[in-house]
Amino acid sequence: MNRLEMIPRAKQYKVLSMSTLAFAVCFAVWTIFSIIGPHLRDELGLNGTQFGLMIGTPILIGSISRIFLGIWTDQYGGRIVYFLVMLSATFATYLLTFADSYLVILLAGLGVGLAGGSFAVGVAYVTEVVSDTWLFSHALAGSCTTLSVELMQEE
């Protein structure tokens, strides 16, 4: 008997749906600067270089953090790592509400960037618990989230 066949289908549904929701939230947080960036640029009077650094910081940190988050997910488990990533992203997003300087926004961007690494955590966690037939749903939900963010930015 396959290890995944021993996991009840209800638990697989729960893990997949909660991971998909968590990924959607993390992705929305990760891309928050692309949404509020123009307003912050005008409010703080940022030049092109400063604006590019502000937008690029979370993207770069998210890309780099995937390596470490994937390793930690294998070592400590997906639930705890996902929780810590979402907790740090929550704190960083909350810090943005108090940001009154460029430095504070960049520091918040470092924390927000960790949310971009959540994909590595989610994929590793979901593949341990959910059978292969349900993984397509997770990928489809991620694609729909990406599309919805793109559509919101065009308005």
C-alpha cells in the first residue's frame, strides 16, 4: 500500500485547500509593492533607482529565500515553516502601515519578500500529503492567482 493511500482523503482535501489559500495570500503580499509602489513613489518623491530597488527587493528576496525555505521544509516540516513564513509576512505587512521613510519600506520589503518563497514550502508540503491527482488543482489555483493579480494591476 502506498504511503499516500493511508492518508484519509478528507485530510488531503484540507491540506490542499489550506495550502492553496495560504499560497494565494502569500503571493498577494509578495506583490504588494507593485500595487502600492506608484503611490509610495509619489508620496516619498523617489527617483527611478530608489523605486526600482523598492519594487525589486521583495522579488529578489522571495527568489533567494526559496532555497533556504525548501531546505527547512524538508528538515522541519511544511506546517511549521509555512506558519513562520506567513507570520513574518504578516509582521512585515503590518510594518508597512507605519512606514514613514524609505528605509522602513525597504526593511518591510525584506520581510514581504519571504512570502514569495512560500511556493517552495507549499509544493514540498503538499506533495508529501496529497496524491498526485490533486496536485493539478494546486497548480491551477496558483495560475489563477497570478492571472487575477495581473488583471487587477491593469485597471
